[in-house]
Amino acid sequence: MVQLLSLISVFLGMICLFFQVSASPTQSAAFPRTAAEKTTPAPTFYRDVLPILQQHCQSCHRPGEIAPIPFVTYEQSSAWADQISEAVRTKKMPPWFADPCCGHFSNDPSLLPDQIATLSAWANAKAPAGNPHDAPPPRNWAQGWNIPQPDLILKMPKPIAIPAHGDVEYTYEIAPSGFNEDRWVQMSEVKPSSLLHVHHAVVYIRPPDSKWLRQAPIGVPFTASSLGDKHLQHEAHSTDSDMLLVYAPGSSPDHWPDGMAKFIPAHSDLVFQMHYTTNGRVAIDQTSVGMVFAKEAPKQRVLTLQLANEHDMIPIPPLTDNYRVEVHGTLPNDATLLSFFPHMHLRGKRFEYDIIHDDEDMGKDSFEPLLKVNYDFYWQLSYRLAEPRFLKAGTELRAVAWYDNSRNNPHNPDPDNPVQWGDQTYNEMMVGFFDVAVPAQMDKWKFFIRLGEGKSEKKDDSSQRK
């Protein structure tokens, strides 16, 4: 069992902080000024620092968002100048875990060397304010959202009570969309009301012709065990429905390029799958999803697929580092690869996505790395390709994960025992989500019909259990 108080402490220390809080916010972490700094005018807040904070920090560090300290005004930011400098120089913040060896990503928040130098020089100069007239225009944030003001906010119909202790079974709520016509969603964001209790959330799209969970209650929370029918209990853990989006700590909203969007058929339901973890305090959660609709029907539909370890459930041995799990799958049809979202639990160490090439000259397969991540459970980021990659039908993809079940892993709740695969945080998972764009008229079920076949094949996209 995870040591709950330790988990809370780590979570609060890691999630969306742009600094490491010291015992005294006025304690200097400055370094001696260089000769160049002595002859160059010091950066000022309004002219030099505020634009960096707006672009890289305020998505979290503003009133009403997850970070405890806002960095919007001079007074708010200058008190933490030394801590900001330390965090950016050590590259602890902004959080980003992709190995620079492989791929370029449009949502990489990393600071450029000159931006890091600016923040450090500002702290060394005792955080001068400068002229307020030099300030850039304030960023126009939608209140409570990191996407533009949603066209629709759909909330779970009933709040869910979370106990102070113990395991919480996956909790579901079915929310009718109320759509009388088809909708294309270009942007979406999940907003839990109790952030410290949400391990993950998945919002599924249940079309009106889907039979999934049809006997389950609508508008009230339920779990698999609360469903008396064995078939329904199985359905609660496995579905081939498409996802609107996935949320986990640190994840960012979905924002698809023009001409691409997620599709929600008229009269669909949205099914919230919520995984809560306890932390010693009771709470209430009523998660919402905000949606921005495409202004016109796009040419391409976005599908969320996955490579997941659903079949090899061999436990991770105790006191073992670099335990490796590998999953393969081939694309049934042409698709444009857009982004990745790796998911593991507390033993997760590294995650990699590759394309497997058949090297006829060498007589063996070779692989092309697309993304390598130094995994952090408390910052489960998505990685969006700066240039989407077109992949032909039959392309073989591979996901590889490494786990640290040793005492060297500070987050490991129990290194002396084997780790079983399962839903709870002290279990493990291996899910390599990835997003692709396909022709707008091709839904997920058509996508899995391979050329020359008459029915859908799902073996390469594991059942969507998370």
C-alpha cells in the first residue's frame, strides 16, 4: 500500500510548481555576477521577465489554477525570483521529460538558454521592476481553463464522495451530451474539482448505436462491483469506444490543428471513468469537461489508439531495476501520427515509442525512435509532434517501458514484493496512448478493417482498459 502521507507530500511538491520552496523566500540563491552582467543593464520584470512568465508559467501559475503561487504581477513574482532562477537553471521547471535525441514537439515548454540567463540575471540584480509601460498585454486566459472559453461545459451529473482512506474502485458516470446534431470538437480539457484525488480520468464517447453499458444507470456514479450483472461488470473494464480525451496529473488539454477534430455523433453520451486515490482527507469531486467546437466540418478525424500490456501479466520481481515490457502493433490503415501520451504508475522509469522497419539488407528488423521519455508519474505529459508523421497501413509500432522496483526508486511503495498489474497506484500499468488523424468519414471501427477484410480487427489496439 502506498504510504499516503508521503504520496501527498510528493504530489504537492511536484505538481505544477515552477520552483522549489525554500525555508525563507528571501534567502538568496544568487550566483556571483559575471563581467558581462556587470556591464549590461539588468533585465527588468515588465520588459524582460513577464513575457517569459506569460508564455511558459502562467498556464499553471495564475489565480484559480493548480500552482499555489501565481506569477502574474511583479509583487507575486519578485518574492520568488531566486527560486525561479534555481528551478530554470537546473531545468526542473518548466516540466518536460522528452529526450532531445528523438523528435521535435510543438508543446515543448523548455526555456531557451537566453531566457534562462534572463531570469537568472534578474534574480542576481535583486529583481528590478522596471517601467510598467514596458509590459506586454496581459494574456487573455479563459477563467478556469487553459483552452479558450468553452462552447460547452459538461459536468458529471452527480458529485462523488471520496473517502479518506483505502482503495477506490474505478467510478463511472454517464452524462448525456444533449447534442441534437453531430459535433466536431477541436479543443477539450478535463477539470477535476478535487485535483489531489484524481489519479486519472478518461472521457469516452458512447454513440447512440453503441451497446456498451446500456444497462448501467445514467446520471449517477457507479462502479463495476455495484453492477449486479457479470457481463456488465466486464463491460465496465473494457470497451472499444473512442475517447474524447485522457487526463492525468500534469497533462495538457487537447488542441487539434485546423482541419482536424474529435467527432461526437448526435445523441451520444459521454462516459466519465474516474480513478481516485485517497490521501487522508475526505473530499467531493465533480469533474467537468470543456469543449470548443470546430467552426466547420474538418477533413480529418482524430482517433486515440493505444499499445497496452494486456496479455503478459508476469509480475515485476522485487528489488529489480530496469524491468522491461514491450508491446507491438501494426496500423490497419493509413494514418497521420500526431502525438503520444505514455502512462505507467509509481515504478515507471522510462517509456519509448518506435517504428519497426524491416531491414532487408541486414536480414533483420531495425527501429526508429519517435519519442523517449524519462517518466515521472506526477507529470504525465502529452508529446505533440511538431511535424505530424504520415504512416502507411501495415506500419509496425512498438512501445517499450522500463520499471524500477528497487529501493533506489524514492516513489516505490514496496520494493520487497513483486508488483502485480492492476488498476491501483501501487499496481502497475503499461499503456502507450497515441493520436492519429484519418479521413473524416472513417470512424474507429472502420479504421480497424484491414484491406481485403470484411470485419474490424482489434488485436493491435488493446481493449481500452486503464
